[in-house]
Amino acid sequence: MKTKHKFLDSLLNNWIAKLICIGAAVILFVVHRATLLEKKSFVIPLEVQSNGSVMPVSTIDKSITVTVRAYSEIISLIHASDIRAAVSLDALSKSGEFVVPVNLEVDDSLLSYNPLEIRTKPEYMKIKVEKKDVKYVSIEPSLVGDPEYGYEVSEIIVDPTHVEVIGPESILNEIDKVYTEPVYISDLNKKVTVEVNYKELNKMINVSNKGPYKVTIDFSAKDTEKILSGIQINFENLPEDLYIEDAEHLYDLNITGNIPDMDKLVIPNNIINVDCSSITEEGEYELPVLYELPSHLKLKNIPFETIKIKVLKKELEAESQEQQ
């Protein structure tokens, strides 16, 4: 019993100093082990989870830096693909600016490593969010180029005509259409049908159907105007012994038609016609005027519907010249 008491007395003798020594030894051991840890950094993708009623409207980095600390024999086995980082907005229900943590998920293979320390930089992110909204907007083809000379786009049909978009309220309030990838129409003059996809212009909105969309484009000739100058009236069926005073007066006509037809137009000799078959003797007459143009051309306005003429006998004209 005395031996037992002597052991306890020796153990308790200067117990504070002994406890300090034990603590110091533990600390030295931990520090020594810590010096054996190595550090390794990865840049990994950052996922933004917004499956709830809000979505981000501020810019969020697409990647984040992750630092791993472990023993050298372990750290060499760890790869960027073993770690996933995400910020979740699913718990938020109203618009505003919030500080949310960056959550880490690691492969099960890393759970057995000890010690293992994984940190992100930053650990928290300030994110501005808005409530989601849904809207149906029209699809607008992005036409590139100009049709063949003299032609223009006359009709555009898109199938489907509208598409559902999801995005922040403030952004959807300003959107009434989405656009397609380019549709090239250079030098075309006949109906064409193409298939194109949605052209992403705003990453804040999500389009439910990104295509392909069927786009049918039709063309028609452009209308234009032209002045026909110096047109003489064609007096038809006038008896041979009669003539019309001042018959060689010239007129201008304003006509309309499409550009291709206008470019090929050869001016006829008998555009303005007057039928004189009712005239049998000299005198003054007022006769109807007929305008005859190719079917694809029209008069913009009719300059006159009737004309007054003075008809004389040809021999009277000869006698008057002899007397002079």
C-alpha cells in the first residue's frame, strides 16, 4: 500500500508543471503534423441553383477557387473533378440582395481521408435576386442581306409564332419578342423556307423552346413610278380628207408599276388614243380619250378624259397656203 501511495504522490507532485509539459507536447505534435500538410488549389465551376421563386439578376462568377489541405500522399490523389461548388437560391422568396454561402460537395472517396480541409474563396457571395416571371412572346427572324434588286420581303411566317420565356420581372417587362439566328436573304426573289434556332441575346432569360423554328419568307416586286414624257395622241379613224389642227401636241403621263416590269418597258406608240370615226366633216369636236397601257402598268392619274379638237379639210389648208 505504501508503494501505491508513493506512486500517486510522485504522480501528483508538481502536477501543474507536468500537465503543462503534456499540453506542450500535444501542441508540438499537432504543429509538427500540420507542417506535414500540403496545400493545393483548384478552380472549379460554380453552379447557381435557382429552382424556387427567384433568380439572380447580378453577375455571378462562373467559377470559384477551392483550396485543399492534406498530407502529401493524399493530396496527390485529389482532383478538381472530385469537388463541386454551388450557391442555392431555392430558399429565397422575395426580391432583394442577399448573402448566401457557397456549398461544397465532395466525392465519397474523399470522406475517408483525415485530416482533410477544403475551403472556398470566397465562402459567401452577395447576390441580387428578383422574382421569376413567365411570358409568351413572338419569334422575330433576324433577316440578313437584301433581296434581289427590285424585290422586297412581302410576307414572313414563323412556326411556332410564339415561345415561352422565363426570367426576372423587370427584364420580361421590357421584352415582347425573341430573335432567331441569322436568316440570309441576299439576292432572293422567290419564296424560301428555312429552319433556324433561337439566338441568345440575354442570358438572364430562359427560352423554353430554342428551336429549330420553321421560317417561310416570300418576296414581291417593289412598286415604283415613272414619268413618260413627250407622248403624242394617236387620232384613229379620221377621214383622209380631214386633219386636226395642232395634232402634234405632246403630253406627259405618270405611270406606276413594279421595278422589274418598268426596267423592261418599251414605250408603245399608241398609249393615248382618240377615236375619230364619228367625224365626217370639218368643225370643232370634244371626244373621249382612251389610255391603253400594258396590264401590269397603271396611270397614277388621268390627265384628261376628253379633248377638244378642231378639224379642217386638207384642201382648205392648201388654198390658204397659196393665197399667202
